[in-house]
Amino acid sequence: MQHTHVTPRRRAMGVVMAALLIAAGCSGGDSTSTTVAGGSTVDDPGDCVPIDMAVSPEKIELLKDLAKTFNGQKRKAPSGKCVFVRPAKKSSGAAATALLKGWDEAADGPRPVIWSPASSAWGSVLNQRLTQANLAAMAPPDAQPFMLTPLVIAMPEPMATALGYPAKPVGFADLARLAQDPQGWAAYGHPEWGQFRLGKTNPNYSTSGLSALIAQTYAGSGKTKDLTLEDLANPKVLEFSKNIESAVVHYGDITLTFLNNWFRADKRGNALTYASAVAVEEKSVIDYNTGNPDGILDPGEEPRPPRIKLVAIYPSEGTLFSDNPFFVLKASWVTDDQRAGAALFQTFVQEPANQQRVLSYGFRPGNANVAVTDPIVASNGVDPNQPQTLLEVPKPEVMTALLESWARNRKSARVLMVLDISGSMGDPATQTSSDTKLDLAKTASIATLDLFKDDDDVGLRVFSTLLGPAEDKTFLDLQPVSPIGPRKEQLTRSIDGLVPTAGTPLYDVTLASFKDMVAGYDPTRINAIVLLTDGKNEDGDSSNDAAQRDALLTELRAGVSGENAKPIRIFTIGYGADADMSALTQIAEASNSAAYNATDAASINKVFAQVVSNF
Amino acid sequence: MNGKRAGAIVIALVLVLGAFFVRRQIDGSSTATPSGRDSSALSAVCTPEAATACQAMGLGGVKIERPGDTAARLAKAGGTLGADLWVTPSFWPAMVTELARQSGNDSPTALTASPVIARSALAFVTRRDRAQALAGSCAGVANWACITTKAGDAWTTLGGQASWGTLTIGLDNISTTSGLMGVSAATVAHFGRSDLATNDFDDDETFGSVLTKLASSAPTSTAGGTTPLERYLRIPATASSVIEIDAVARPAVAASRDVASIERGVPTTLAVADLVIVGPTAANINSIDRSRWTAALVSAGWSTPNAADLPAPSGLPPAGVLVALTTRWKQIAQ
């Protein structure tokens, strides 16, 4: 396989393609589940007028319930036919991409009459892309919000109190100062909390990450609207943003990773040293404080509140709302009858009784006449009288430049890619594929190299048994952890040349990699390991597997605890049907990271891109 | 068929026919005009702030349209209303002639106007805490002159809190009644009189900055609703305040979840919208039941034509000046 030099433009294209890939594949906004291609609705509208909806995942259950009630009422369209609403889950970014491409029903499900992304900002993004393609805008600019939730800075209550909140307003400027203070929390009388650590999702993939980026940039500029390209180039604004980014723990595609890690850390009693603050939606603070950090109660699960509650800080410089608009699309496939039917459903969901229901999901009603009540109350760490100032979504061209600027100025990473080259990696990837698992993993990992920026340090380690000239090694370092910019070609060649070998010394190589990364820890970077394996620990001696695993987990947990910790995040990828997801999840959680599931080997491209979104 | 069943069918038929008769009597009494014309035979173009009343009048057809758009259409050569009636504040029809002249159309559609059927002043809506701060910085009286000159100022300089940001004023498009009246109120407040001429604008070098300040203080996002007031009530932080016709603001604020924390006021110098019905056919205008229209409008939030709290003058500049003001605003707000 030949690989040519990657130019900056091609790299940018790669980033965009990866973003689209993730947007198409991962949950939209800050949702927790993956997109189901083709949607999830199988309801038969019979002779009624079908109103298909594409909705962001966080509200799919609520809208399905509402649609069920609405459909039962047999409301009539102007034609006299009944109206039948069919909501289908589609992440915001994926839906925007599908609409831009004309919506392929075979791949994307039924063409929507109503599109409800997490934020109306997605409508602006779609319209801008359509305009660039000389196509007509599809998302009306004045869509009604179905439900609302503002972006907040979630902070453990003792830390918020130490900053003087709520008596003293707190904003991004305060966080930037704290991030740059060499004393860290010691400046507020709490040296035991260590440095200020911020959790923030990747703005290319996450609505709250994008909102946080907009908000911090406005804060740096001193404006609340009309952010310009000149503002983005202003050294003061750049410096401000860099100061914020310097405190980032890691990025990622969903806020749930932070919330789950925080929740687990809270159970272990070290929530205050995992993260000092995370940019999330207000709704997530309510979910967390009520003991349900992922917002979903599994069968048999009961909510158990954390030991230390979070407080929603509404940034003093202003914030943005996720407004969940109902866009009745200006699309060629939408008939007059469907348009009228969509209006009927829109009116229905705005009825006070139906708007009351959004409250139980932690959202604020979109209907201005329905009071904001429980659970949006002070006892859940939120303030219904906030925010006091709202920021405007910048113009689309400024948004694009903002994302490009972030890609250049985000916190740099120091990453060791640890790839399994055991014999089973030579098995076919799928029953119908002629490619092996290793073939697909190589393609995916080579593609993700373009997602790193030039000054990210990236190394490559492979592991199996019987490695090295004497066949006595369990891993080989093919590329050192150093700046990727000038070495992308070498890394590509190294990955391209991998061949399957023997066993899977998973625990041994994980521990060794962790120790090596701790030894070279760089506090100015995100320090992480990306660990991919298709199997379970098989080092030739199964008698000590449990002891090996326990020792590894103990070491990892110790590494992320305490004010002087040198946290190395281990993002694990369970690849193929035989991957030991249980062990990989434990490893990831012990290092306050996340495990990614690619048991469907064909999904490895998407999953790799999701993993790299953490940097 | 036995006799009992036949009798039941006859009775049922009588009941159905009787019901039709009674319904027709009811419908006739509610829609017939004094001259006997059935209002359901008439269609109307209505300004959005009169939409509720228009839809309650049992007209043959109702189209809701921004009055600036209606006026622009009528001012074009060959432009038609597309309906029998136009329910609108009186200054819009007056502007049609001026707009037509501006575009070289010497014979715009002739319109006959009814007397005023309802009135409403321009209102200012904000949170109580902000209203208090603003009043404090306006020597106790937040009139249009003070409000509009403070537009865009940091709340900290107005006695408010830093977290409130700046005094942003939600102002609708200049093609809407509240949009044009808001700009007009700022203009009248600046000059201290409404009998303006367009050359007054050029003679006063400071006037441009007044409009620029007002325009730059207005939020530009339209997410969340079709009007600034809708957006403000749904998401209060979208703006510090909103300018809207009181006929719209009063019922909307009263129904809002935030009614206890919102203050709605009618600043001086009053700017008043005089609602009229105009149309190309005088007979249609003469045939309308004005008292019924007024009743419908009052129940929707408007005041009667002779409301004691609204003195007769509208407080607006002449139509030609409003046209010039519209042009100037569009240049600034772009």
C-alpha cells in the first residue's frame, strides 16, 4: 500500500471527514446512544398522513410517547386524512449531514418532515452548508423550541463555594485565571484539590462542547453577540482560550464520559481530584445530582445521589441554550398535507400538559406559559432564574473559523497507541469480508493519524507474545512518543507493515505502557494510551490472570488519585466479537477514561475516530 | 318498515332540519353586517397583532402578513391587496402613497379607510429588577428618550448587575408595526417632537448614532420564536427588554410563567397604533360592523378608539418621514 505526504488541506479534509464520520455514527449532541441507521420506527401509519421526524437521541422516548398519544387522537390534516407522527432517533450532526446529501432513505431512514436537533445552531450549520452548495436553505430560522436547557459549568459544590459562588458570579474569566495560577486550588485554601482541571467535549462532535467553545470565546472578547473573524484573530482572545484549554483533562465526543467518571470517582471519594469543572447542559447536573448520571435508569437500577453534589454555574459572561427546535423542513418531499400535519403536532406538543412532561426529563418547557418547576430547583444544584445573559450563535463563517482555530490551539496530546497484533487479528473481520481484523484496524488507525495536530506527541507500540529477535518480548516500540508532524509517514509505514503474531499479554503490556507513560508525563498535555485488542489476556499462563488484573487496576487507580497525580487516561477499544469488554471497561474506568465497543469489527473506523476525539 | 320506525325517522329528520335552521340563525346573527352583507363573504389581510381578532370574525379568508410587506406590494405598479379588507394600523396605508411615489408609481391602488376601530400604545417589556435599575438611571422615569439612548450600555453603568451584560432591546423587523413604531419612538424622543421632516435627519449629526446604538443593541438571533417578545418570554435572557405593541404584550405577559418578574410599561412620549380597516372597495368598508370588530379586538388586548388613557395624537411622524426612516434603518441594521 502506498501513502503519499499529507498536506495541511488534506489533513483538514481528513478532520472534516472524520467529524462527519463520527457525527454520522455517534450520538448527537451529548446523547448516550448510537444512531440506528434507517431509524427505529416501524409503526404503520395506515391511511393516515405520515409525519416522519428525525430527533436527537436525548428526547426520542419523550417524543415517541407524545406521538403515541397524538396518533391515538386521529387529528385531521386539511385533506381530511388523519395525521400519524413517527419519531426516529437521529443525532443532530448525522441528520444535518444526511439532509445536506439529500437524505438517502436506504441508509438514513424515512425522509423527515420535522427535524428536531439538540440546538437550532445545527439548523444554521445546515443552511450554511446548503448555501455553499448552491442549494436552498431547509431549516426555517424562527423554529419554536420544544424544550430548553442552558450550557452550564458543573462544579462540585465545595469548589463552587470556595470560589464564592453563587454570591460572587463566576465566569470563564475566573476559570482561565484559576487554570493559570501555579498554586491551583491552594490559592483558595485547598491545596489538597491540586490543580484546576476542566472537562470539555470536542466541539466538532458535541453540542455542549461547541457551546462551551463559543461561550469562552465570547468571554475572551468581552462581547455577547456579533463575534467576528477579527475577534478570533485577536491575540488576547487567543490567549484567553489557550488558558482555558490548558486545564482540560481530555476532550471526547460525549459529556457522559465525564459524568460517569465523576460519579465513580465520587463513590471512591476522589471526585474533587478527577475534575474541577465540566461544561455540560443544565439537565445533566440534575441527572447527576439525582443519582442518575447517564439520565437512563436501567431495569432494577435505583438512583443513588452522589456524596458530593454538583452546582450549575451559569457563566457570568453569558451562555447558550440547547433549544431543541422543531424545523418543519422546506424540502421537496414535504407535502402541504404533511406541513399542516406537522403544525398540528407542533401545537400538540406545546400544550401545557405535554410541556409539563419535559420537566420530568430535566428540561425547561419551550412553552412560555408553563412554569419552570421541579426538578429545576435549587436543591438539584440549578437555578431556574438563570441564565441572566444569553450569547448569540456566531455567523456560520465565524463558526467554521472558530472550529479551525480550536483545532490549532486546543490542548496538545501525548499519546501512545498500543495495538494488539496477536494471531487472532489475522482472522477475517467479518464472515463476508476478505479483510482480516488487522487489515481494518490498520486502515482505521492510519486514517486517525490525520486527526492529530502536528505538535501532538504520538508513539506506536504493538503487543503479542513471541516478539523480538529472540521471541521473548511481549511488546515492541515501533515509533517513539514524539511530535507526529514530521513523522506521520513513518508511523503510517510502521502500521502498514504489521502482521499477526501469537498471544495476547494484555495486562502485562497495559501495565508496562502505563508506567512508561507516567515516567514521561507532561503536565502541559493530555497524557493518554489508546489500547486496542481483539481478545482477552492470554500470556501463556492463565493461573495468575485475576491477580495480574487486580494489580493492574490498583496501580491505575493510584495513578489518577490525589492532588499530585499524573493521570494517564487509557482509552480502550474492544475489537471484534471475542474482545474482553469487561476487562477493558475496568481498565478504562480505573484510569478515569472510557471503553469503546467495536465488537462489530466493521465499525472500527468510526470507533477509532471517536477515541481520537478525546485529544 | 313498520310504522314505529317510520315515525322515528320523521322525528329525526325534523330534529336535524331544525338544528340546521337554528345554526343558520346563529351564524346569520353573528356575521351579518348592518347593511345585511355576510362577513363570511369577505376576505382580509391582517397585520399579525390583529390576527386573533381577524380569525374570530368569521371572515371568508384571513391572511396574516407583515404590514410593511402589504404596503410594499400595494405601492408597486399594478399591486393588489389580494383580499377585500386590510386590517392594519393607519400609518401603513398612509405610507403606501409615499412608497408608490418613491418608486415612480403615480397611481397606486386607491384605498378607502374606516374610522379607527381600536388603538394600542407601544410598550416596553423587561424584568422588574432591570426596570428598577433603568428607572434609576433615567432620573426615575424610563421614557423612550432615556431608554433608547441607553441601548447597548453595560448594565453596570445603569445601576444593574454585571451578569446582566448590556441593555439589549429586542426590536422586531422594520416591516412590522412594533419594529417601525420602535424606531419611530426613538426618533421622536431624540428630536422631542413628532412633526418632523426628513431634512431634520440631515440637520442633526447626532441622530445617526441614536439609530446605530439602538440597532446594535438588538439581538440578531431569531431562534426561539417569530417575534422578539415570543423569544423573550420563552428564553428571558435572549434580550434585556423588548419593544412590542401593548395589545400583544399585555395578554402574552399576563399568561407567561414569568409574569411576577416581568414589568410591562408604556413609556412616554406615547406612540399609538390606530387600527383601521381599509380596502379598495368603499362599499365593503362601509358595510363592516365596526362595533363587532372593536369588541373582538378589545377582547384580544386592544383598547377602544376612545380609550381615556390614550390621547388622540398617535405620536408618530408623517408617513413620508416614516418611509425615509425605514430606508435609513435598513441601511443601519444590515
